[in-house]
Amino acid sequence: MVFEDRRKFWREAFAWQGSVTPLVLPNVLVFGLVATLICVLAWLVEYLFEVHIGLEIAPFEIAGAVLGLLLILRTNTGYDRWWEARKLWGGIVNQSRNMGISALSYGPADPGWRERFIKWVAVFPHVARCHSRGEQPSPEVAALVGQDGFSQIAASGHMPGFVALQLADLLREASDTFHMDRFAFMQVDRERAALMDHIGACERILKTPLPLIFSIKIRRFIALFLLMLPFALLHRINSDWLVPFTTMMVAYPLLALDQIGIELQNPFSINNLSHLPLGDISASIEKNLLGLLRTKQAMSVQVLPETDRHDVLDLLGGRDNQVGLPG
């Protein structure tokens, strides 16, 4: 994620991409049109029947304050969901790294087991991202575990659960075949279980939207407030022609705050504004884990005798990798 320069005030003030303005502008124009019709009808009634149409402004001042508090509550509720999701993915980042470090440090020294385990750990965030967005496994999955692993993940009923099962099987292999230390086994398995806990919490956010009745009442309140507002503005500003524009000026922030609360409800979907950069987070985890694997492989080569070292280097991609190793 790239953070914007804090000095770019005007660029962000008039930004179109990433803004809720395109989403709320049609409704703002609708309320402006309704206000225009109300003004025209009020003028006709006053001209034909000499009846003054208008409402006191005081009730709208009180109602506006209450409406503002409700919209702030709605926005804060959406942001709480967004921030909780980000914390959960921060946990996935930490648990993945810890799991990789523990496996490389305390797990079997077998290079094949290490590579398989690290790649399956690196697959987890990619699969978690696709699962949270209702997508099929991404190409990064096939690059890490091959086409067979990709097909098995895609065919599974719960993709993160399948990856966690593969990790559990690898840990069982480490315990049975390579006699992995029991304490290390339990430590790594706790990290694996924590990953599933984070996925469960993400699913809770994904499958529990804000109560519909809350959204209905707030939007009815907004609609009633904006439809009645022109009656309170008639004859209270310099020109009644400004009533529609004033109504739209009031409608824009109210509708924008309401839409922001909606957009933040699902922090995973790419169809929502300001969704979490799960692609960048997943790529970062993969890069970190594969970097740890390469570092551990290089460290293992350095402690081998000269003849064994050349054999391992050939397996890792040729003797060109000997640069920087003591002779």
C-alpha cells in the first residue's frame, strides 16, 4: 500500500477515483430536482391561493443533529469492521512468518521437507484472500504448489482448511519420519491453528452484515429530512432559487457518510471502495517466507564439507551460486 503525500490537499479534495461522490451524486441530483418541484409548487399555491407554505427551521436543527450522530455511528461501525479485518490480516502475516521461522529453525533439516512446508505456508495467504473474496485460487498458488496442488485446492470445499490440512500432514510427517522435537511440533502446530482462527474471524465479518433494519431506518430518516428541508428553507434565504442548491449541499455529506458506512462493511471485496490490499499483503508474506527459505538453504550449504557443498549447490541451481561462500 502506498501512502499519499499529506501535502496533496487539493488533489484529494477533488479526487474522483476512490471517492463515494460518483455513487451518491445521482441521489443528490434527485433531491435537488425534488426541491425544485417543491419550490415551483409552493410559488404556484402562493400566487393562486395566497397561502404561505413553509415550516419552522427549529425542528430541522434538532433533527439534523440527531441524524448526524446516527451517521457517525454508522460510519464508525463500518470502520470498526474494516480495522478488525486489517488486524486479523496482520495476525495472518505474523503467524505465517512465525510458522516459517519455527519450522526452519526447529523442524527437520531435510531440504525437501523444508521447501514443501514453506511453500504451503506461503500458499495460505493467497488462498485466504481468494476465499474471502469468493474467487478461485490465484495463479500464485499454482506457482508455489504446482498444478496438482492447485486443482486439489480449487476442488476442496474450504480452501484455507485444505491448506491447513496439508500443513498438519507435513507436521505429522516431520514427527513420524524425521522425529521432530515434540515441543517444536506443538509450537508450529499452534501457529497453524492460529491461522485458522484468523480465517474464522474473517468469515464472521464477511457473513455478518450490519442489521438491515438499521440501514432502513437511517435511510428513511435521511430521505424524510431532505424531502421536508425545502419547506423550511422557503423565504429564509435571499432567493428561493437557491433552495434546491442548498438542499443538494446538505444532501451530499449526509448521503456520502451513509455510503461510506456501506463501503466499509465488507473490507475484503474489490468491488468496495478502500478495500484491504490483500494482494499486496499476500505477496509480501510469500516474499518473506521464500527469502527465509533461501537464507536457511545458504546457511546449510556453508557448514557442509567442500565435496558435499558442491553437490548441494548443483541441486540449488548450479555452482554459480558459490559466490561469497568460503572455499
